[in-house]
Amino acid sequence: MVLVTGRTQSCDEDVSISKINLRLILVSGKTKEFLFSPNDSAADIAKHVYDNWPMDWEEEQVSSPNILRLIYQGRFLHGNVTLGALKLPLGKTTVMHLVARETLPEPNSQGQRNREKTGESNCCVIL
């Protein structure tokens, strides 16, 4: 047992408050939760999920961990980004989407596409 802020908890509970619980959602809507360290990167997470692919996700099984991509708050996470760098809370559940995708979009490609559609440009008019 470990004494934490005036209350006693088991070692199992202590481990969970030092980890980040990720609830991963597939495009199909299926979800599964995994525990990770703040030092784990998006690439580490993809590899772990691939190596421990849930049985009820069998229909969505991918051929390689290298095509698994995480989406957090509407943005794709690059492989070297750690959970700690995202400042995710320890001992709490964070939701991310998990998709199979070969490549990531360019960092500003969405903004560029929107400007092209509306006719906006990046240049300024000097009067």
C-alpha cells in the first residue's frame, strides 16, 4: 500500500495515476482503452496497439504499425510526439482517434486548400 495525500491506495492504483489512459476510437466507432507513460511517443503507441490488437477489432486489422495514425484535437500526431509533450493529464482518460493512413497531410495543406477555394491569398496590398 502507498499513502497518497492522506488516503491509502494499492500499488495498482498508484500505477494508474502515473500513466495516461488513452481511449482510442476507430472509424467504425469501436473503442478500446490502453495505459501509456508520458514518455511514450505516437509511434510507440501505434506499435503497442498493433502488437496488442484487440480481438473485437479483428475486422479493422492493419498490415503494419507504420500506417497507424493518431488524431488528437483534430490534428494528426507525428511519430516522435510524446504524450507528455501534449500535456495530457496523468491518471485521466484522453480520447484519440486511430486511423490507418499511409502518409500525413502537410502541416498547412488544409489552410492552403481553403485559401484556394475562397480565392484568398497570402500577399498584401500596399496603398
